Amino acid sequence: MAVVSEIIPAFEDSWSCSTCTNCVERCPRGVSAMDFMLSARELLFEKKGEIPEDRRAMIESIMSTGLAFNPMDHLEETRDTLGLPAVPADAEDLKQIHDLMEQSGTLKSFRSQRGGERKK
């Protein structure tokens, strides 16, 4: 682990990867720099328990709505104006998302970082 920990990119650099897979497609040697960056994020989280604020907000949104990003604020008003029903989060879908996050350890890690367990 000592050798690996010396080559982990800086916190900001490891989160700058957008996971677009361009590096994977273009590498003539078949090296996946994207996998390296994702592993670096995981190692940084394990060592320091840090997640950028925008990613933290995304995880919170996934846990509460099932969507990575909350719909724009004016979406409900626009739907109401057009006579369309609200788009509520599906309870069964949210349960599946929570279960998957729990199984992968993501939810436990995120909760412990926030300072405690939150009930589902």
C-alpha cells in the first residue's frame, strides 16, 4: 500500500475525472486511466473520508429522490402550469437504490462520514 499511496493524485485531481472514457478509448496500450482515477477516489475516501461538496449533494439527492441532480426549481411550477402531475419519487425504486448503496458499502461509508447513521 505504501507504493500505491505515493502515486495517488491530489484530492482535486482525482475528482476532476468526468468518467467520459475518452482516455480508455484513446490509450494505445489499453490502460484505463479512468479506473485508476476511480480507485484513487476510493483510496482517498478510505484514508481521509473526504468527498467534494458537489458529490455529497449528488449522493443526498440520489438517496432522497433517486435522481443524481434535483430537478430545476421551476419544474414543478411549469408542470402545474401545463396541467401535468408532479413527478414524485417512487418508493420502491428508492428502496432498491438504498439497498444497492448499502450492499456496496457506499451508504455506510457516507453515513459514517456525515457523523452517524440515518434511518431509511
